[in-house]
Amino acid sequence: MSSNIKELVESLNNNKPDHKINIMEVCGTHTMAISRYGLRQLIPENINLISGPGCPVCVTPISDIDWIIGIARQYDVSIFTFGDLFRVPGTESSLYNEKSKGKDINICYSPADALDFARNNPGKKVIFIAIGFETTIPLTSVIIKRAYQEKINNFYIYNTHKLVPEALELLLLDKEVEIDAFLCPGHVSAIIGSKPYNFIAEDYHIPCVISGFEPMDILESIATIIRQINKGISEVEIQYRRVVREEGNPAALKSIYEVFDKSDSVWRGLGNIPGSGLKLKKKFLKFDAKTYFTVKRFKSREPAGCECGDVLKGIKKPTECRLFSKICKPENPIGPCMVSSEGSCAAYYKYEKIKVQHLKNLNMTLI
């Protein structure tokens, strides 16, 4: 184990609080790193790390997936999506299954790929599934502005973008969820900065630390949270200062709100959260797939036995779901938390089952 990490672990054990505390990490990349590097096994047992709704694919409601599948079935369109959404089950099918039946559904690595395809195929209607938190919203804004400027009239987005701070407030108001501190997302915060979290510390007296993604970053952030708790203070601190500034990225924020207005949004497991989503401004409404493509509606249903909703709220750990690793596995996912590369169930399945071996290899993986 590297000396700096060893010192941090010793410090955490020497300064651990005298009671159990729950720290929620709000980013799927943090969840993966915590599981991958065995960090739960390094920190004191009374510091409980719980996963929150930090995966955009996981919090996309099943009704949106059903709607997109409906579009693919009823219209001659080319649909572009990021890979994680591809295998998430809807009520009756998935995008993966629909592609296997001949529907034109494509995995892309950038929204620009979808726009380029639309530009080069003017006779084809093209839909990009716009998914993600504040990190990816500026990319969607750029392609919408470009489509508008170039008068590309066969391009649309299916918008599922969501905003993180509003979801955190809902969790704090939920009496089922016990949160003593937040490990705030680094990528999202690179866009929005630290100020949007101030209400958490000021109104709810909950410490917040914006963390990077290396093991040292996460352990330093946990140590900062413990220091606040031991001192009885609640502040928003930035550990990830090499990337995150207090004001965020003003240019990216300006780009977002040139194209979008805030709106209510439904989150899987959390329900409708006021002001947690975005809608296209009237000027750009012609690019909205939900407006242009009407589909025959049917009742969406969550998969029987899946407890992704409780996992996303931090009420249950993935291993407490009765389907975990029995019926629900990466090769046969029942819920989105097992599908996404940022899903907490996927992280637990891949890494937590072999935690002992990871501890043995920690010296190699962390150097």
C-alpha cells in the first residue's frame, strides 16, 4: 500500500466518529472506483458508503425507454444512443432486442455522430437519445445550435437530461433515506461548480465534498467529511481542485441555458422532481422528438422483483436485492443498475464479490 494512502487510512481510523455515519456518493464513477479499489474495506466500519442516483442511465424512467422503442417500431427512423442505454430493459423489449429485429438503432460515442449522419442523409429522420447529467448537456446544446444554424430539418433529440442538485434535495426530504454527508460528483461539478450545493450545507447542515476519482482523492474527501463531522460544521469543500472551480464552467452553463429551460422530470426510483430536468426552448422545439413523434401509449411496468429504485435512493445495497447475482446478472440484467457501466449493481457484481483478492492486490493497483 502506498505510504500516502496508508497514512490516510490510519488517520481515518484514528479520527473516526463515535457513531455510524452514512456518506452517499452521488456519482456512478465514484461507486465503481470505491468497489474496484476495495475502499469500503479500508475505512472504519462505522463509515458507511452508500450509492445514490448517480447514473443517468439508471435513473431514466422505463416509460422513456418504452417511448423510444415505440418510435422505433412505428416510424422509419435512425436512432442513435450511447452504449449503456442499449441493453436496459423496457417493459416488453430493449433497444438491443429491437435492433436484432431489424430496427435502425446505432451506438455512438458523441452526439455529433448523430448530427453528421442526419446532415449526410437528408432523406432520413434521425433521433439522438440525449441522456446524462450536467456533464453531457453542453454537448447536446452545441449540436442543437448547430442543427438550427445549418437548417438541418431531419434531426431530433429525445431529451432525458437531468440536473443533480434538485435530486439531492429530494433525497434529503425523504424520511426513508438517512444521509450524513455527500461525496459530490467531480464531472458534474466541473460544469456547475460548488455553489449549487451550498443549500445542502446551509439549510440541511449536511457536509459536502466534491471529490476526484482516484483512490487517494476519495479517501481524502472522506477524511475531509469526517473532519467536518467531528468539528460539528457543514461546508461545501472542493477536493478536486485540479478540475473544479467554485464558479464551474461559465461558458458551458451559458450554452446549456441558451438552448434549454428548466422543467420537472421523472427519475426512476425517485419519481417526479420539480426543476430537475430540461426542456427545449420554444425556438428549438422543432428538434424535440417527443413533440414530433407520437406513439401509441401503453402502461409501463417495472420488472418484477427489481429493487433498483431502493438502490438508487440509498435505502438498499445491491446485495440486498433478492434478484442480485441470482437472476439479475450482467449477461441477463433485470434492471438498469446491473446494465450501466456506472450502475451500483454492476459495480458490486464485478468487484465486491472478490473484495478479498482486491485487498491482496491493493499494493499493485494503487501504485
